[in-house]
Amino acid sequence: MSRLTQARWARKAREARKAVDRPDRLDRPNRPYEPNGPDQPDRPNDGSLFVKILVTGGAGFIGSNFIHFLLGPENPRRVDCQVLNLDKLTYAGNLENLVDLPLPENYQFIHGDICDGKLVESLLKVGVEVIVNFAAESHVDRSLYEPDLFIQTNVVGVQVLLHAAMRHKIKKFIQVSTDEVYGSLTPAAPGFREDTPLAPNSPYSASKAAADLLVRSYFKTYGFPAIITRCSNNYGPYQFPEKLIPLFITNALEDKPLPLYGDGLNVRDWIPVEDHCRALHLILEKGREGEIYNIGGEGERTNLEITEMILNILGKPKSLIQYVSDRPGHDRRYAIDFSKVKGDLGWSPCYRLHEGLEQTIRWYIDHEEWWRRIKSGAYRDFYQKHYGERLK
Ligand code: NAD
Ligand code: TYD
């Protein structure tokens, strides 16, 4: 064989290997999956008629925004949509996030745990077609104190959901994951791609990565119709004021110190929750089974830059910034390459960071009762435990 032919063969073999084992998707299933099982009415599986949706963790920040989206004017099929919200109502779940829902008659709340297999099975029997799983313990700092809680909900809970969903022949399962599963980037490195190896650094991100691998195994072993999404840091209405942006907005409004970890130069990519919800809805309708989609906001900033933007918009002094000891294992930088969801589904973020931040600050000013109730409740104990010594 000539050297040219050899090179051509080697290239073809490489391409064939890539086609069989693309690391940006969940690999090919070994078994076909039959979407219309005994419990399910006969419906076409083209994504256009998904109306009965189980949202788990829908009383939290992103889940409640997604339910508002599903029943709001941006969803042309909202009138046909029936949303079940299964939520355990942990400290982060808040039914106040859902009081002013449009089309309340199309919405039902179920108080319960995704780890409760019997409950999940009973819900799926009523003809649920798709599941969008937001339920999770979501705060990195809390995962440092109680990693077991994170494993229970974020790993065991996902396995319970997957297994019940498979038994009931659910037609699509969206696992809402995070860019944190990829670990940390150096300053000049390109953004995370879907085929970037998983390298989680906190108990939170490790539990999310474990769940992603379970989802992958259900697709690969059973042909279960799952999709994984990995989004960057969200901000917007109804975010629990323990995360950077709502904590700093509300502390600044109260003229309290803003506790910036380390040198304040860690970088995150910020996305308005509304843009994330639009991406999730598109993926629900048009995303291909077995795919992983990264979602990003083109909003890379250091924590110090974000803090200064908040203080500027609010007209508050920089003297409110207080540097405190760093978070253990603190990831230095996240950045997202979302060219896949852009190229395949035509999604890109609508809002620029400054505009999104101004709107979010306006929301927290207009919803003072909402966040004051949280900050004066059980959250006070966590704040004291986590920041008490550091802020002295
Ligand atoms: P959140 O903490 O605000 O809400 C989580 C919700 O899940 C709460 O309503 C809580 O009561 C519920 N829950 C917790 N354990 C449960 C259980 N065992 N059974 C049923 N419900 C349970 O979180 P969030 O910020 O809205 O994040 C939602 C999802 O999005 C999470 O899976 C998170 O990993 C992912 N995510 C978040 C971000 C972000 O910036 N917030 C970014 C990317 C991905
Ligand atoms: P956070 O909102 O907890 O999101 P994540 O850790 O999941 O990215 O934190 C965002 C960034 O802000 C992160 O680099 C840690 C930093 N941070 C502070 O500097 N001070 C704080 O009080 C908090 C909560 C976060």
C-alpha cells in the first residue's frame, strides 16, 4: 500500500471511530427503546405534541422560571401544556415563586422527593410524556458541609427518576446539569466543549457529574431517550440569596458587607435564567436524544467585576466589598463554548450582561418582601455558620 493510501485508510478509520464513539454525545444505544409502552397512549414521537410535562425541582430558582416560561406567552402551545411540579421543598424550594402563574389551571404541585420511587411511579402512570429534572442540592458551599445530601438527591434521586421513567416509557428526559462538571480552566484556555473531559472539583459538581454518567448509561444500555444540558451560572428572578449575584444585591441594598472570596478574580460565565429557559424549551422540542448541549451566556467576568457592576448600578460605595478567606477547592475559571446548540438548534443568548443585571436588580428592589422573608428565616443560621467568623 502506498503511503498516501495508508494515510487515507488511517483517516477513514479515525472518522469511523469518531462516528461510533463521539464524546460530545452519549454514545449509541445497544437496545431499541419503545416509546409507546402499556401505560402510554399512542402519540407520535416528533416532539411537537409534548404536553404532559413533569418538572422536578420546579419550586426552586430555574425550575420555577421554566414553569413560568412553559405557561407564558413565549410558548405557543401553552394552552395545551399540563405541568406537574414535583418538589421536596427543601430550604431552596419556595411556592411563592409560583403564585402568579399564568394558566394556573394547567399546573399541579406535588410535594415529594425524587428519591421516593413509589411516588415517582404513581405520577408517571398518569401519562407523563417528558421529564425535565431540575431537582438538586445546588450550592457548592453547602456541599462542603453536607456532601451526603448532595449524593442522595443529585445521584440516587436521578437514578430513581431514570429507572421509573424507563419503566413507563417516557419519551424524553432532560437532565439539567452544569458546566461545573468540567472542572476549572486556566486563564487563556478555550471554553468547555461537550467533549471536554469531566473533572469535577467540589462534592456538588462531582454529584452532578455522577448523575450525567448514570444518564449516559441509561441511554447506552437501554436506548433511553435522554439529553443532558450543561449551562453556566444563571442569575435572575427568584434566585435564592445565597448565590453570588442575589446575595450581593440584597446585602448591598441592606448596606451590609459583600464577602468576596480569595482575590475576587475567579471567573464565571453569567447567563440570564430566561435565556437558559428558552434553550431548555428548544432542546425539549427539537434536541436529539443522546446529545449533550452546553449553554452559555457570553458573559465572562471576574467576581470583582460583577461586584463592582452591582455596586455601580445601585449607587453604593466600593467600601462594602470585604475580602474573605477563599472557598476550599475554588474553581478558577469557567467558560462555555456553546457553538453546538447554536449550530444545531439556532439558539443563542438574547440579553447582554449589563442589561440582564439591571433588570435583575430592579426585580430584587421590587420584591423586597420575597427576599427579606428568606433572609430572616432559617437561612440566617447558614449565613452565620458560613460567614460569621470570616466577616469578623
Ligand atoms: P435551587 O437550589 O434553586 O432549586 C432546587 C430545587 O430542587 C428546590 O426547589 C428544592 O426544593 C428541590 N429539591 C431538592 N431536593 C429535592 C428532592 N430530593 N426531591 C424533589 N425536589 C428536590 O437550584 P437551581 O439553581 O434552580 O438549579 C436547578 C438545577 O439546575 C440544578 O440541577 C442545578 O444543578 C442546575 N444548574 C444550576 C445553575 C445555576 O446557576 N443555578 C447552573 C447550571 C445548572
Ligand atoms: P456561586 O454563586 O456560589 O456559584 P458557583 O460557585 O456555582 O459558580 O459563586 C459564584 C462565584 O462567586 C464563585 O467564584 C464563588 C464566588 N462567591 C464569593 O466570592 N462570595 C460569596 O459569598 C459567594 C456565595 C460566592
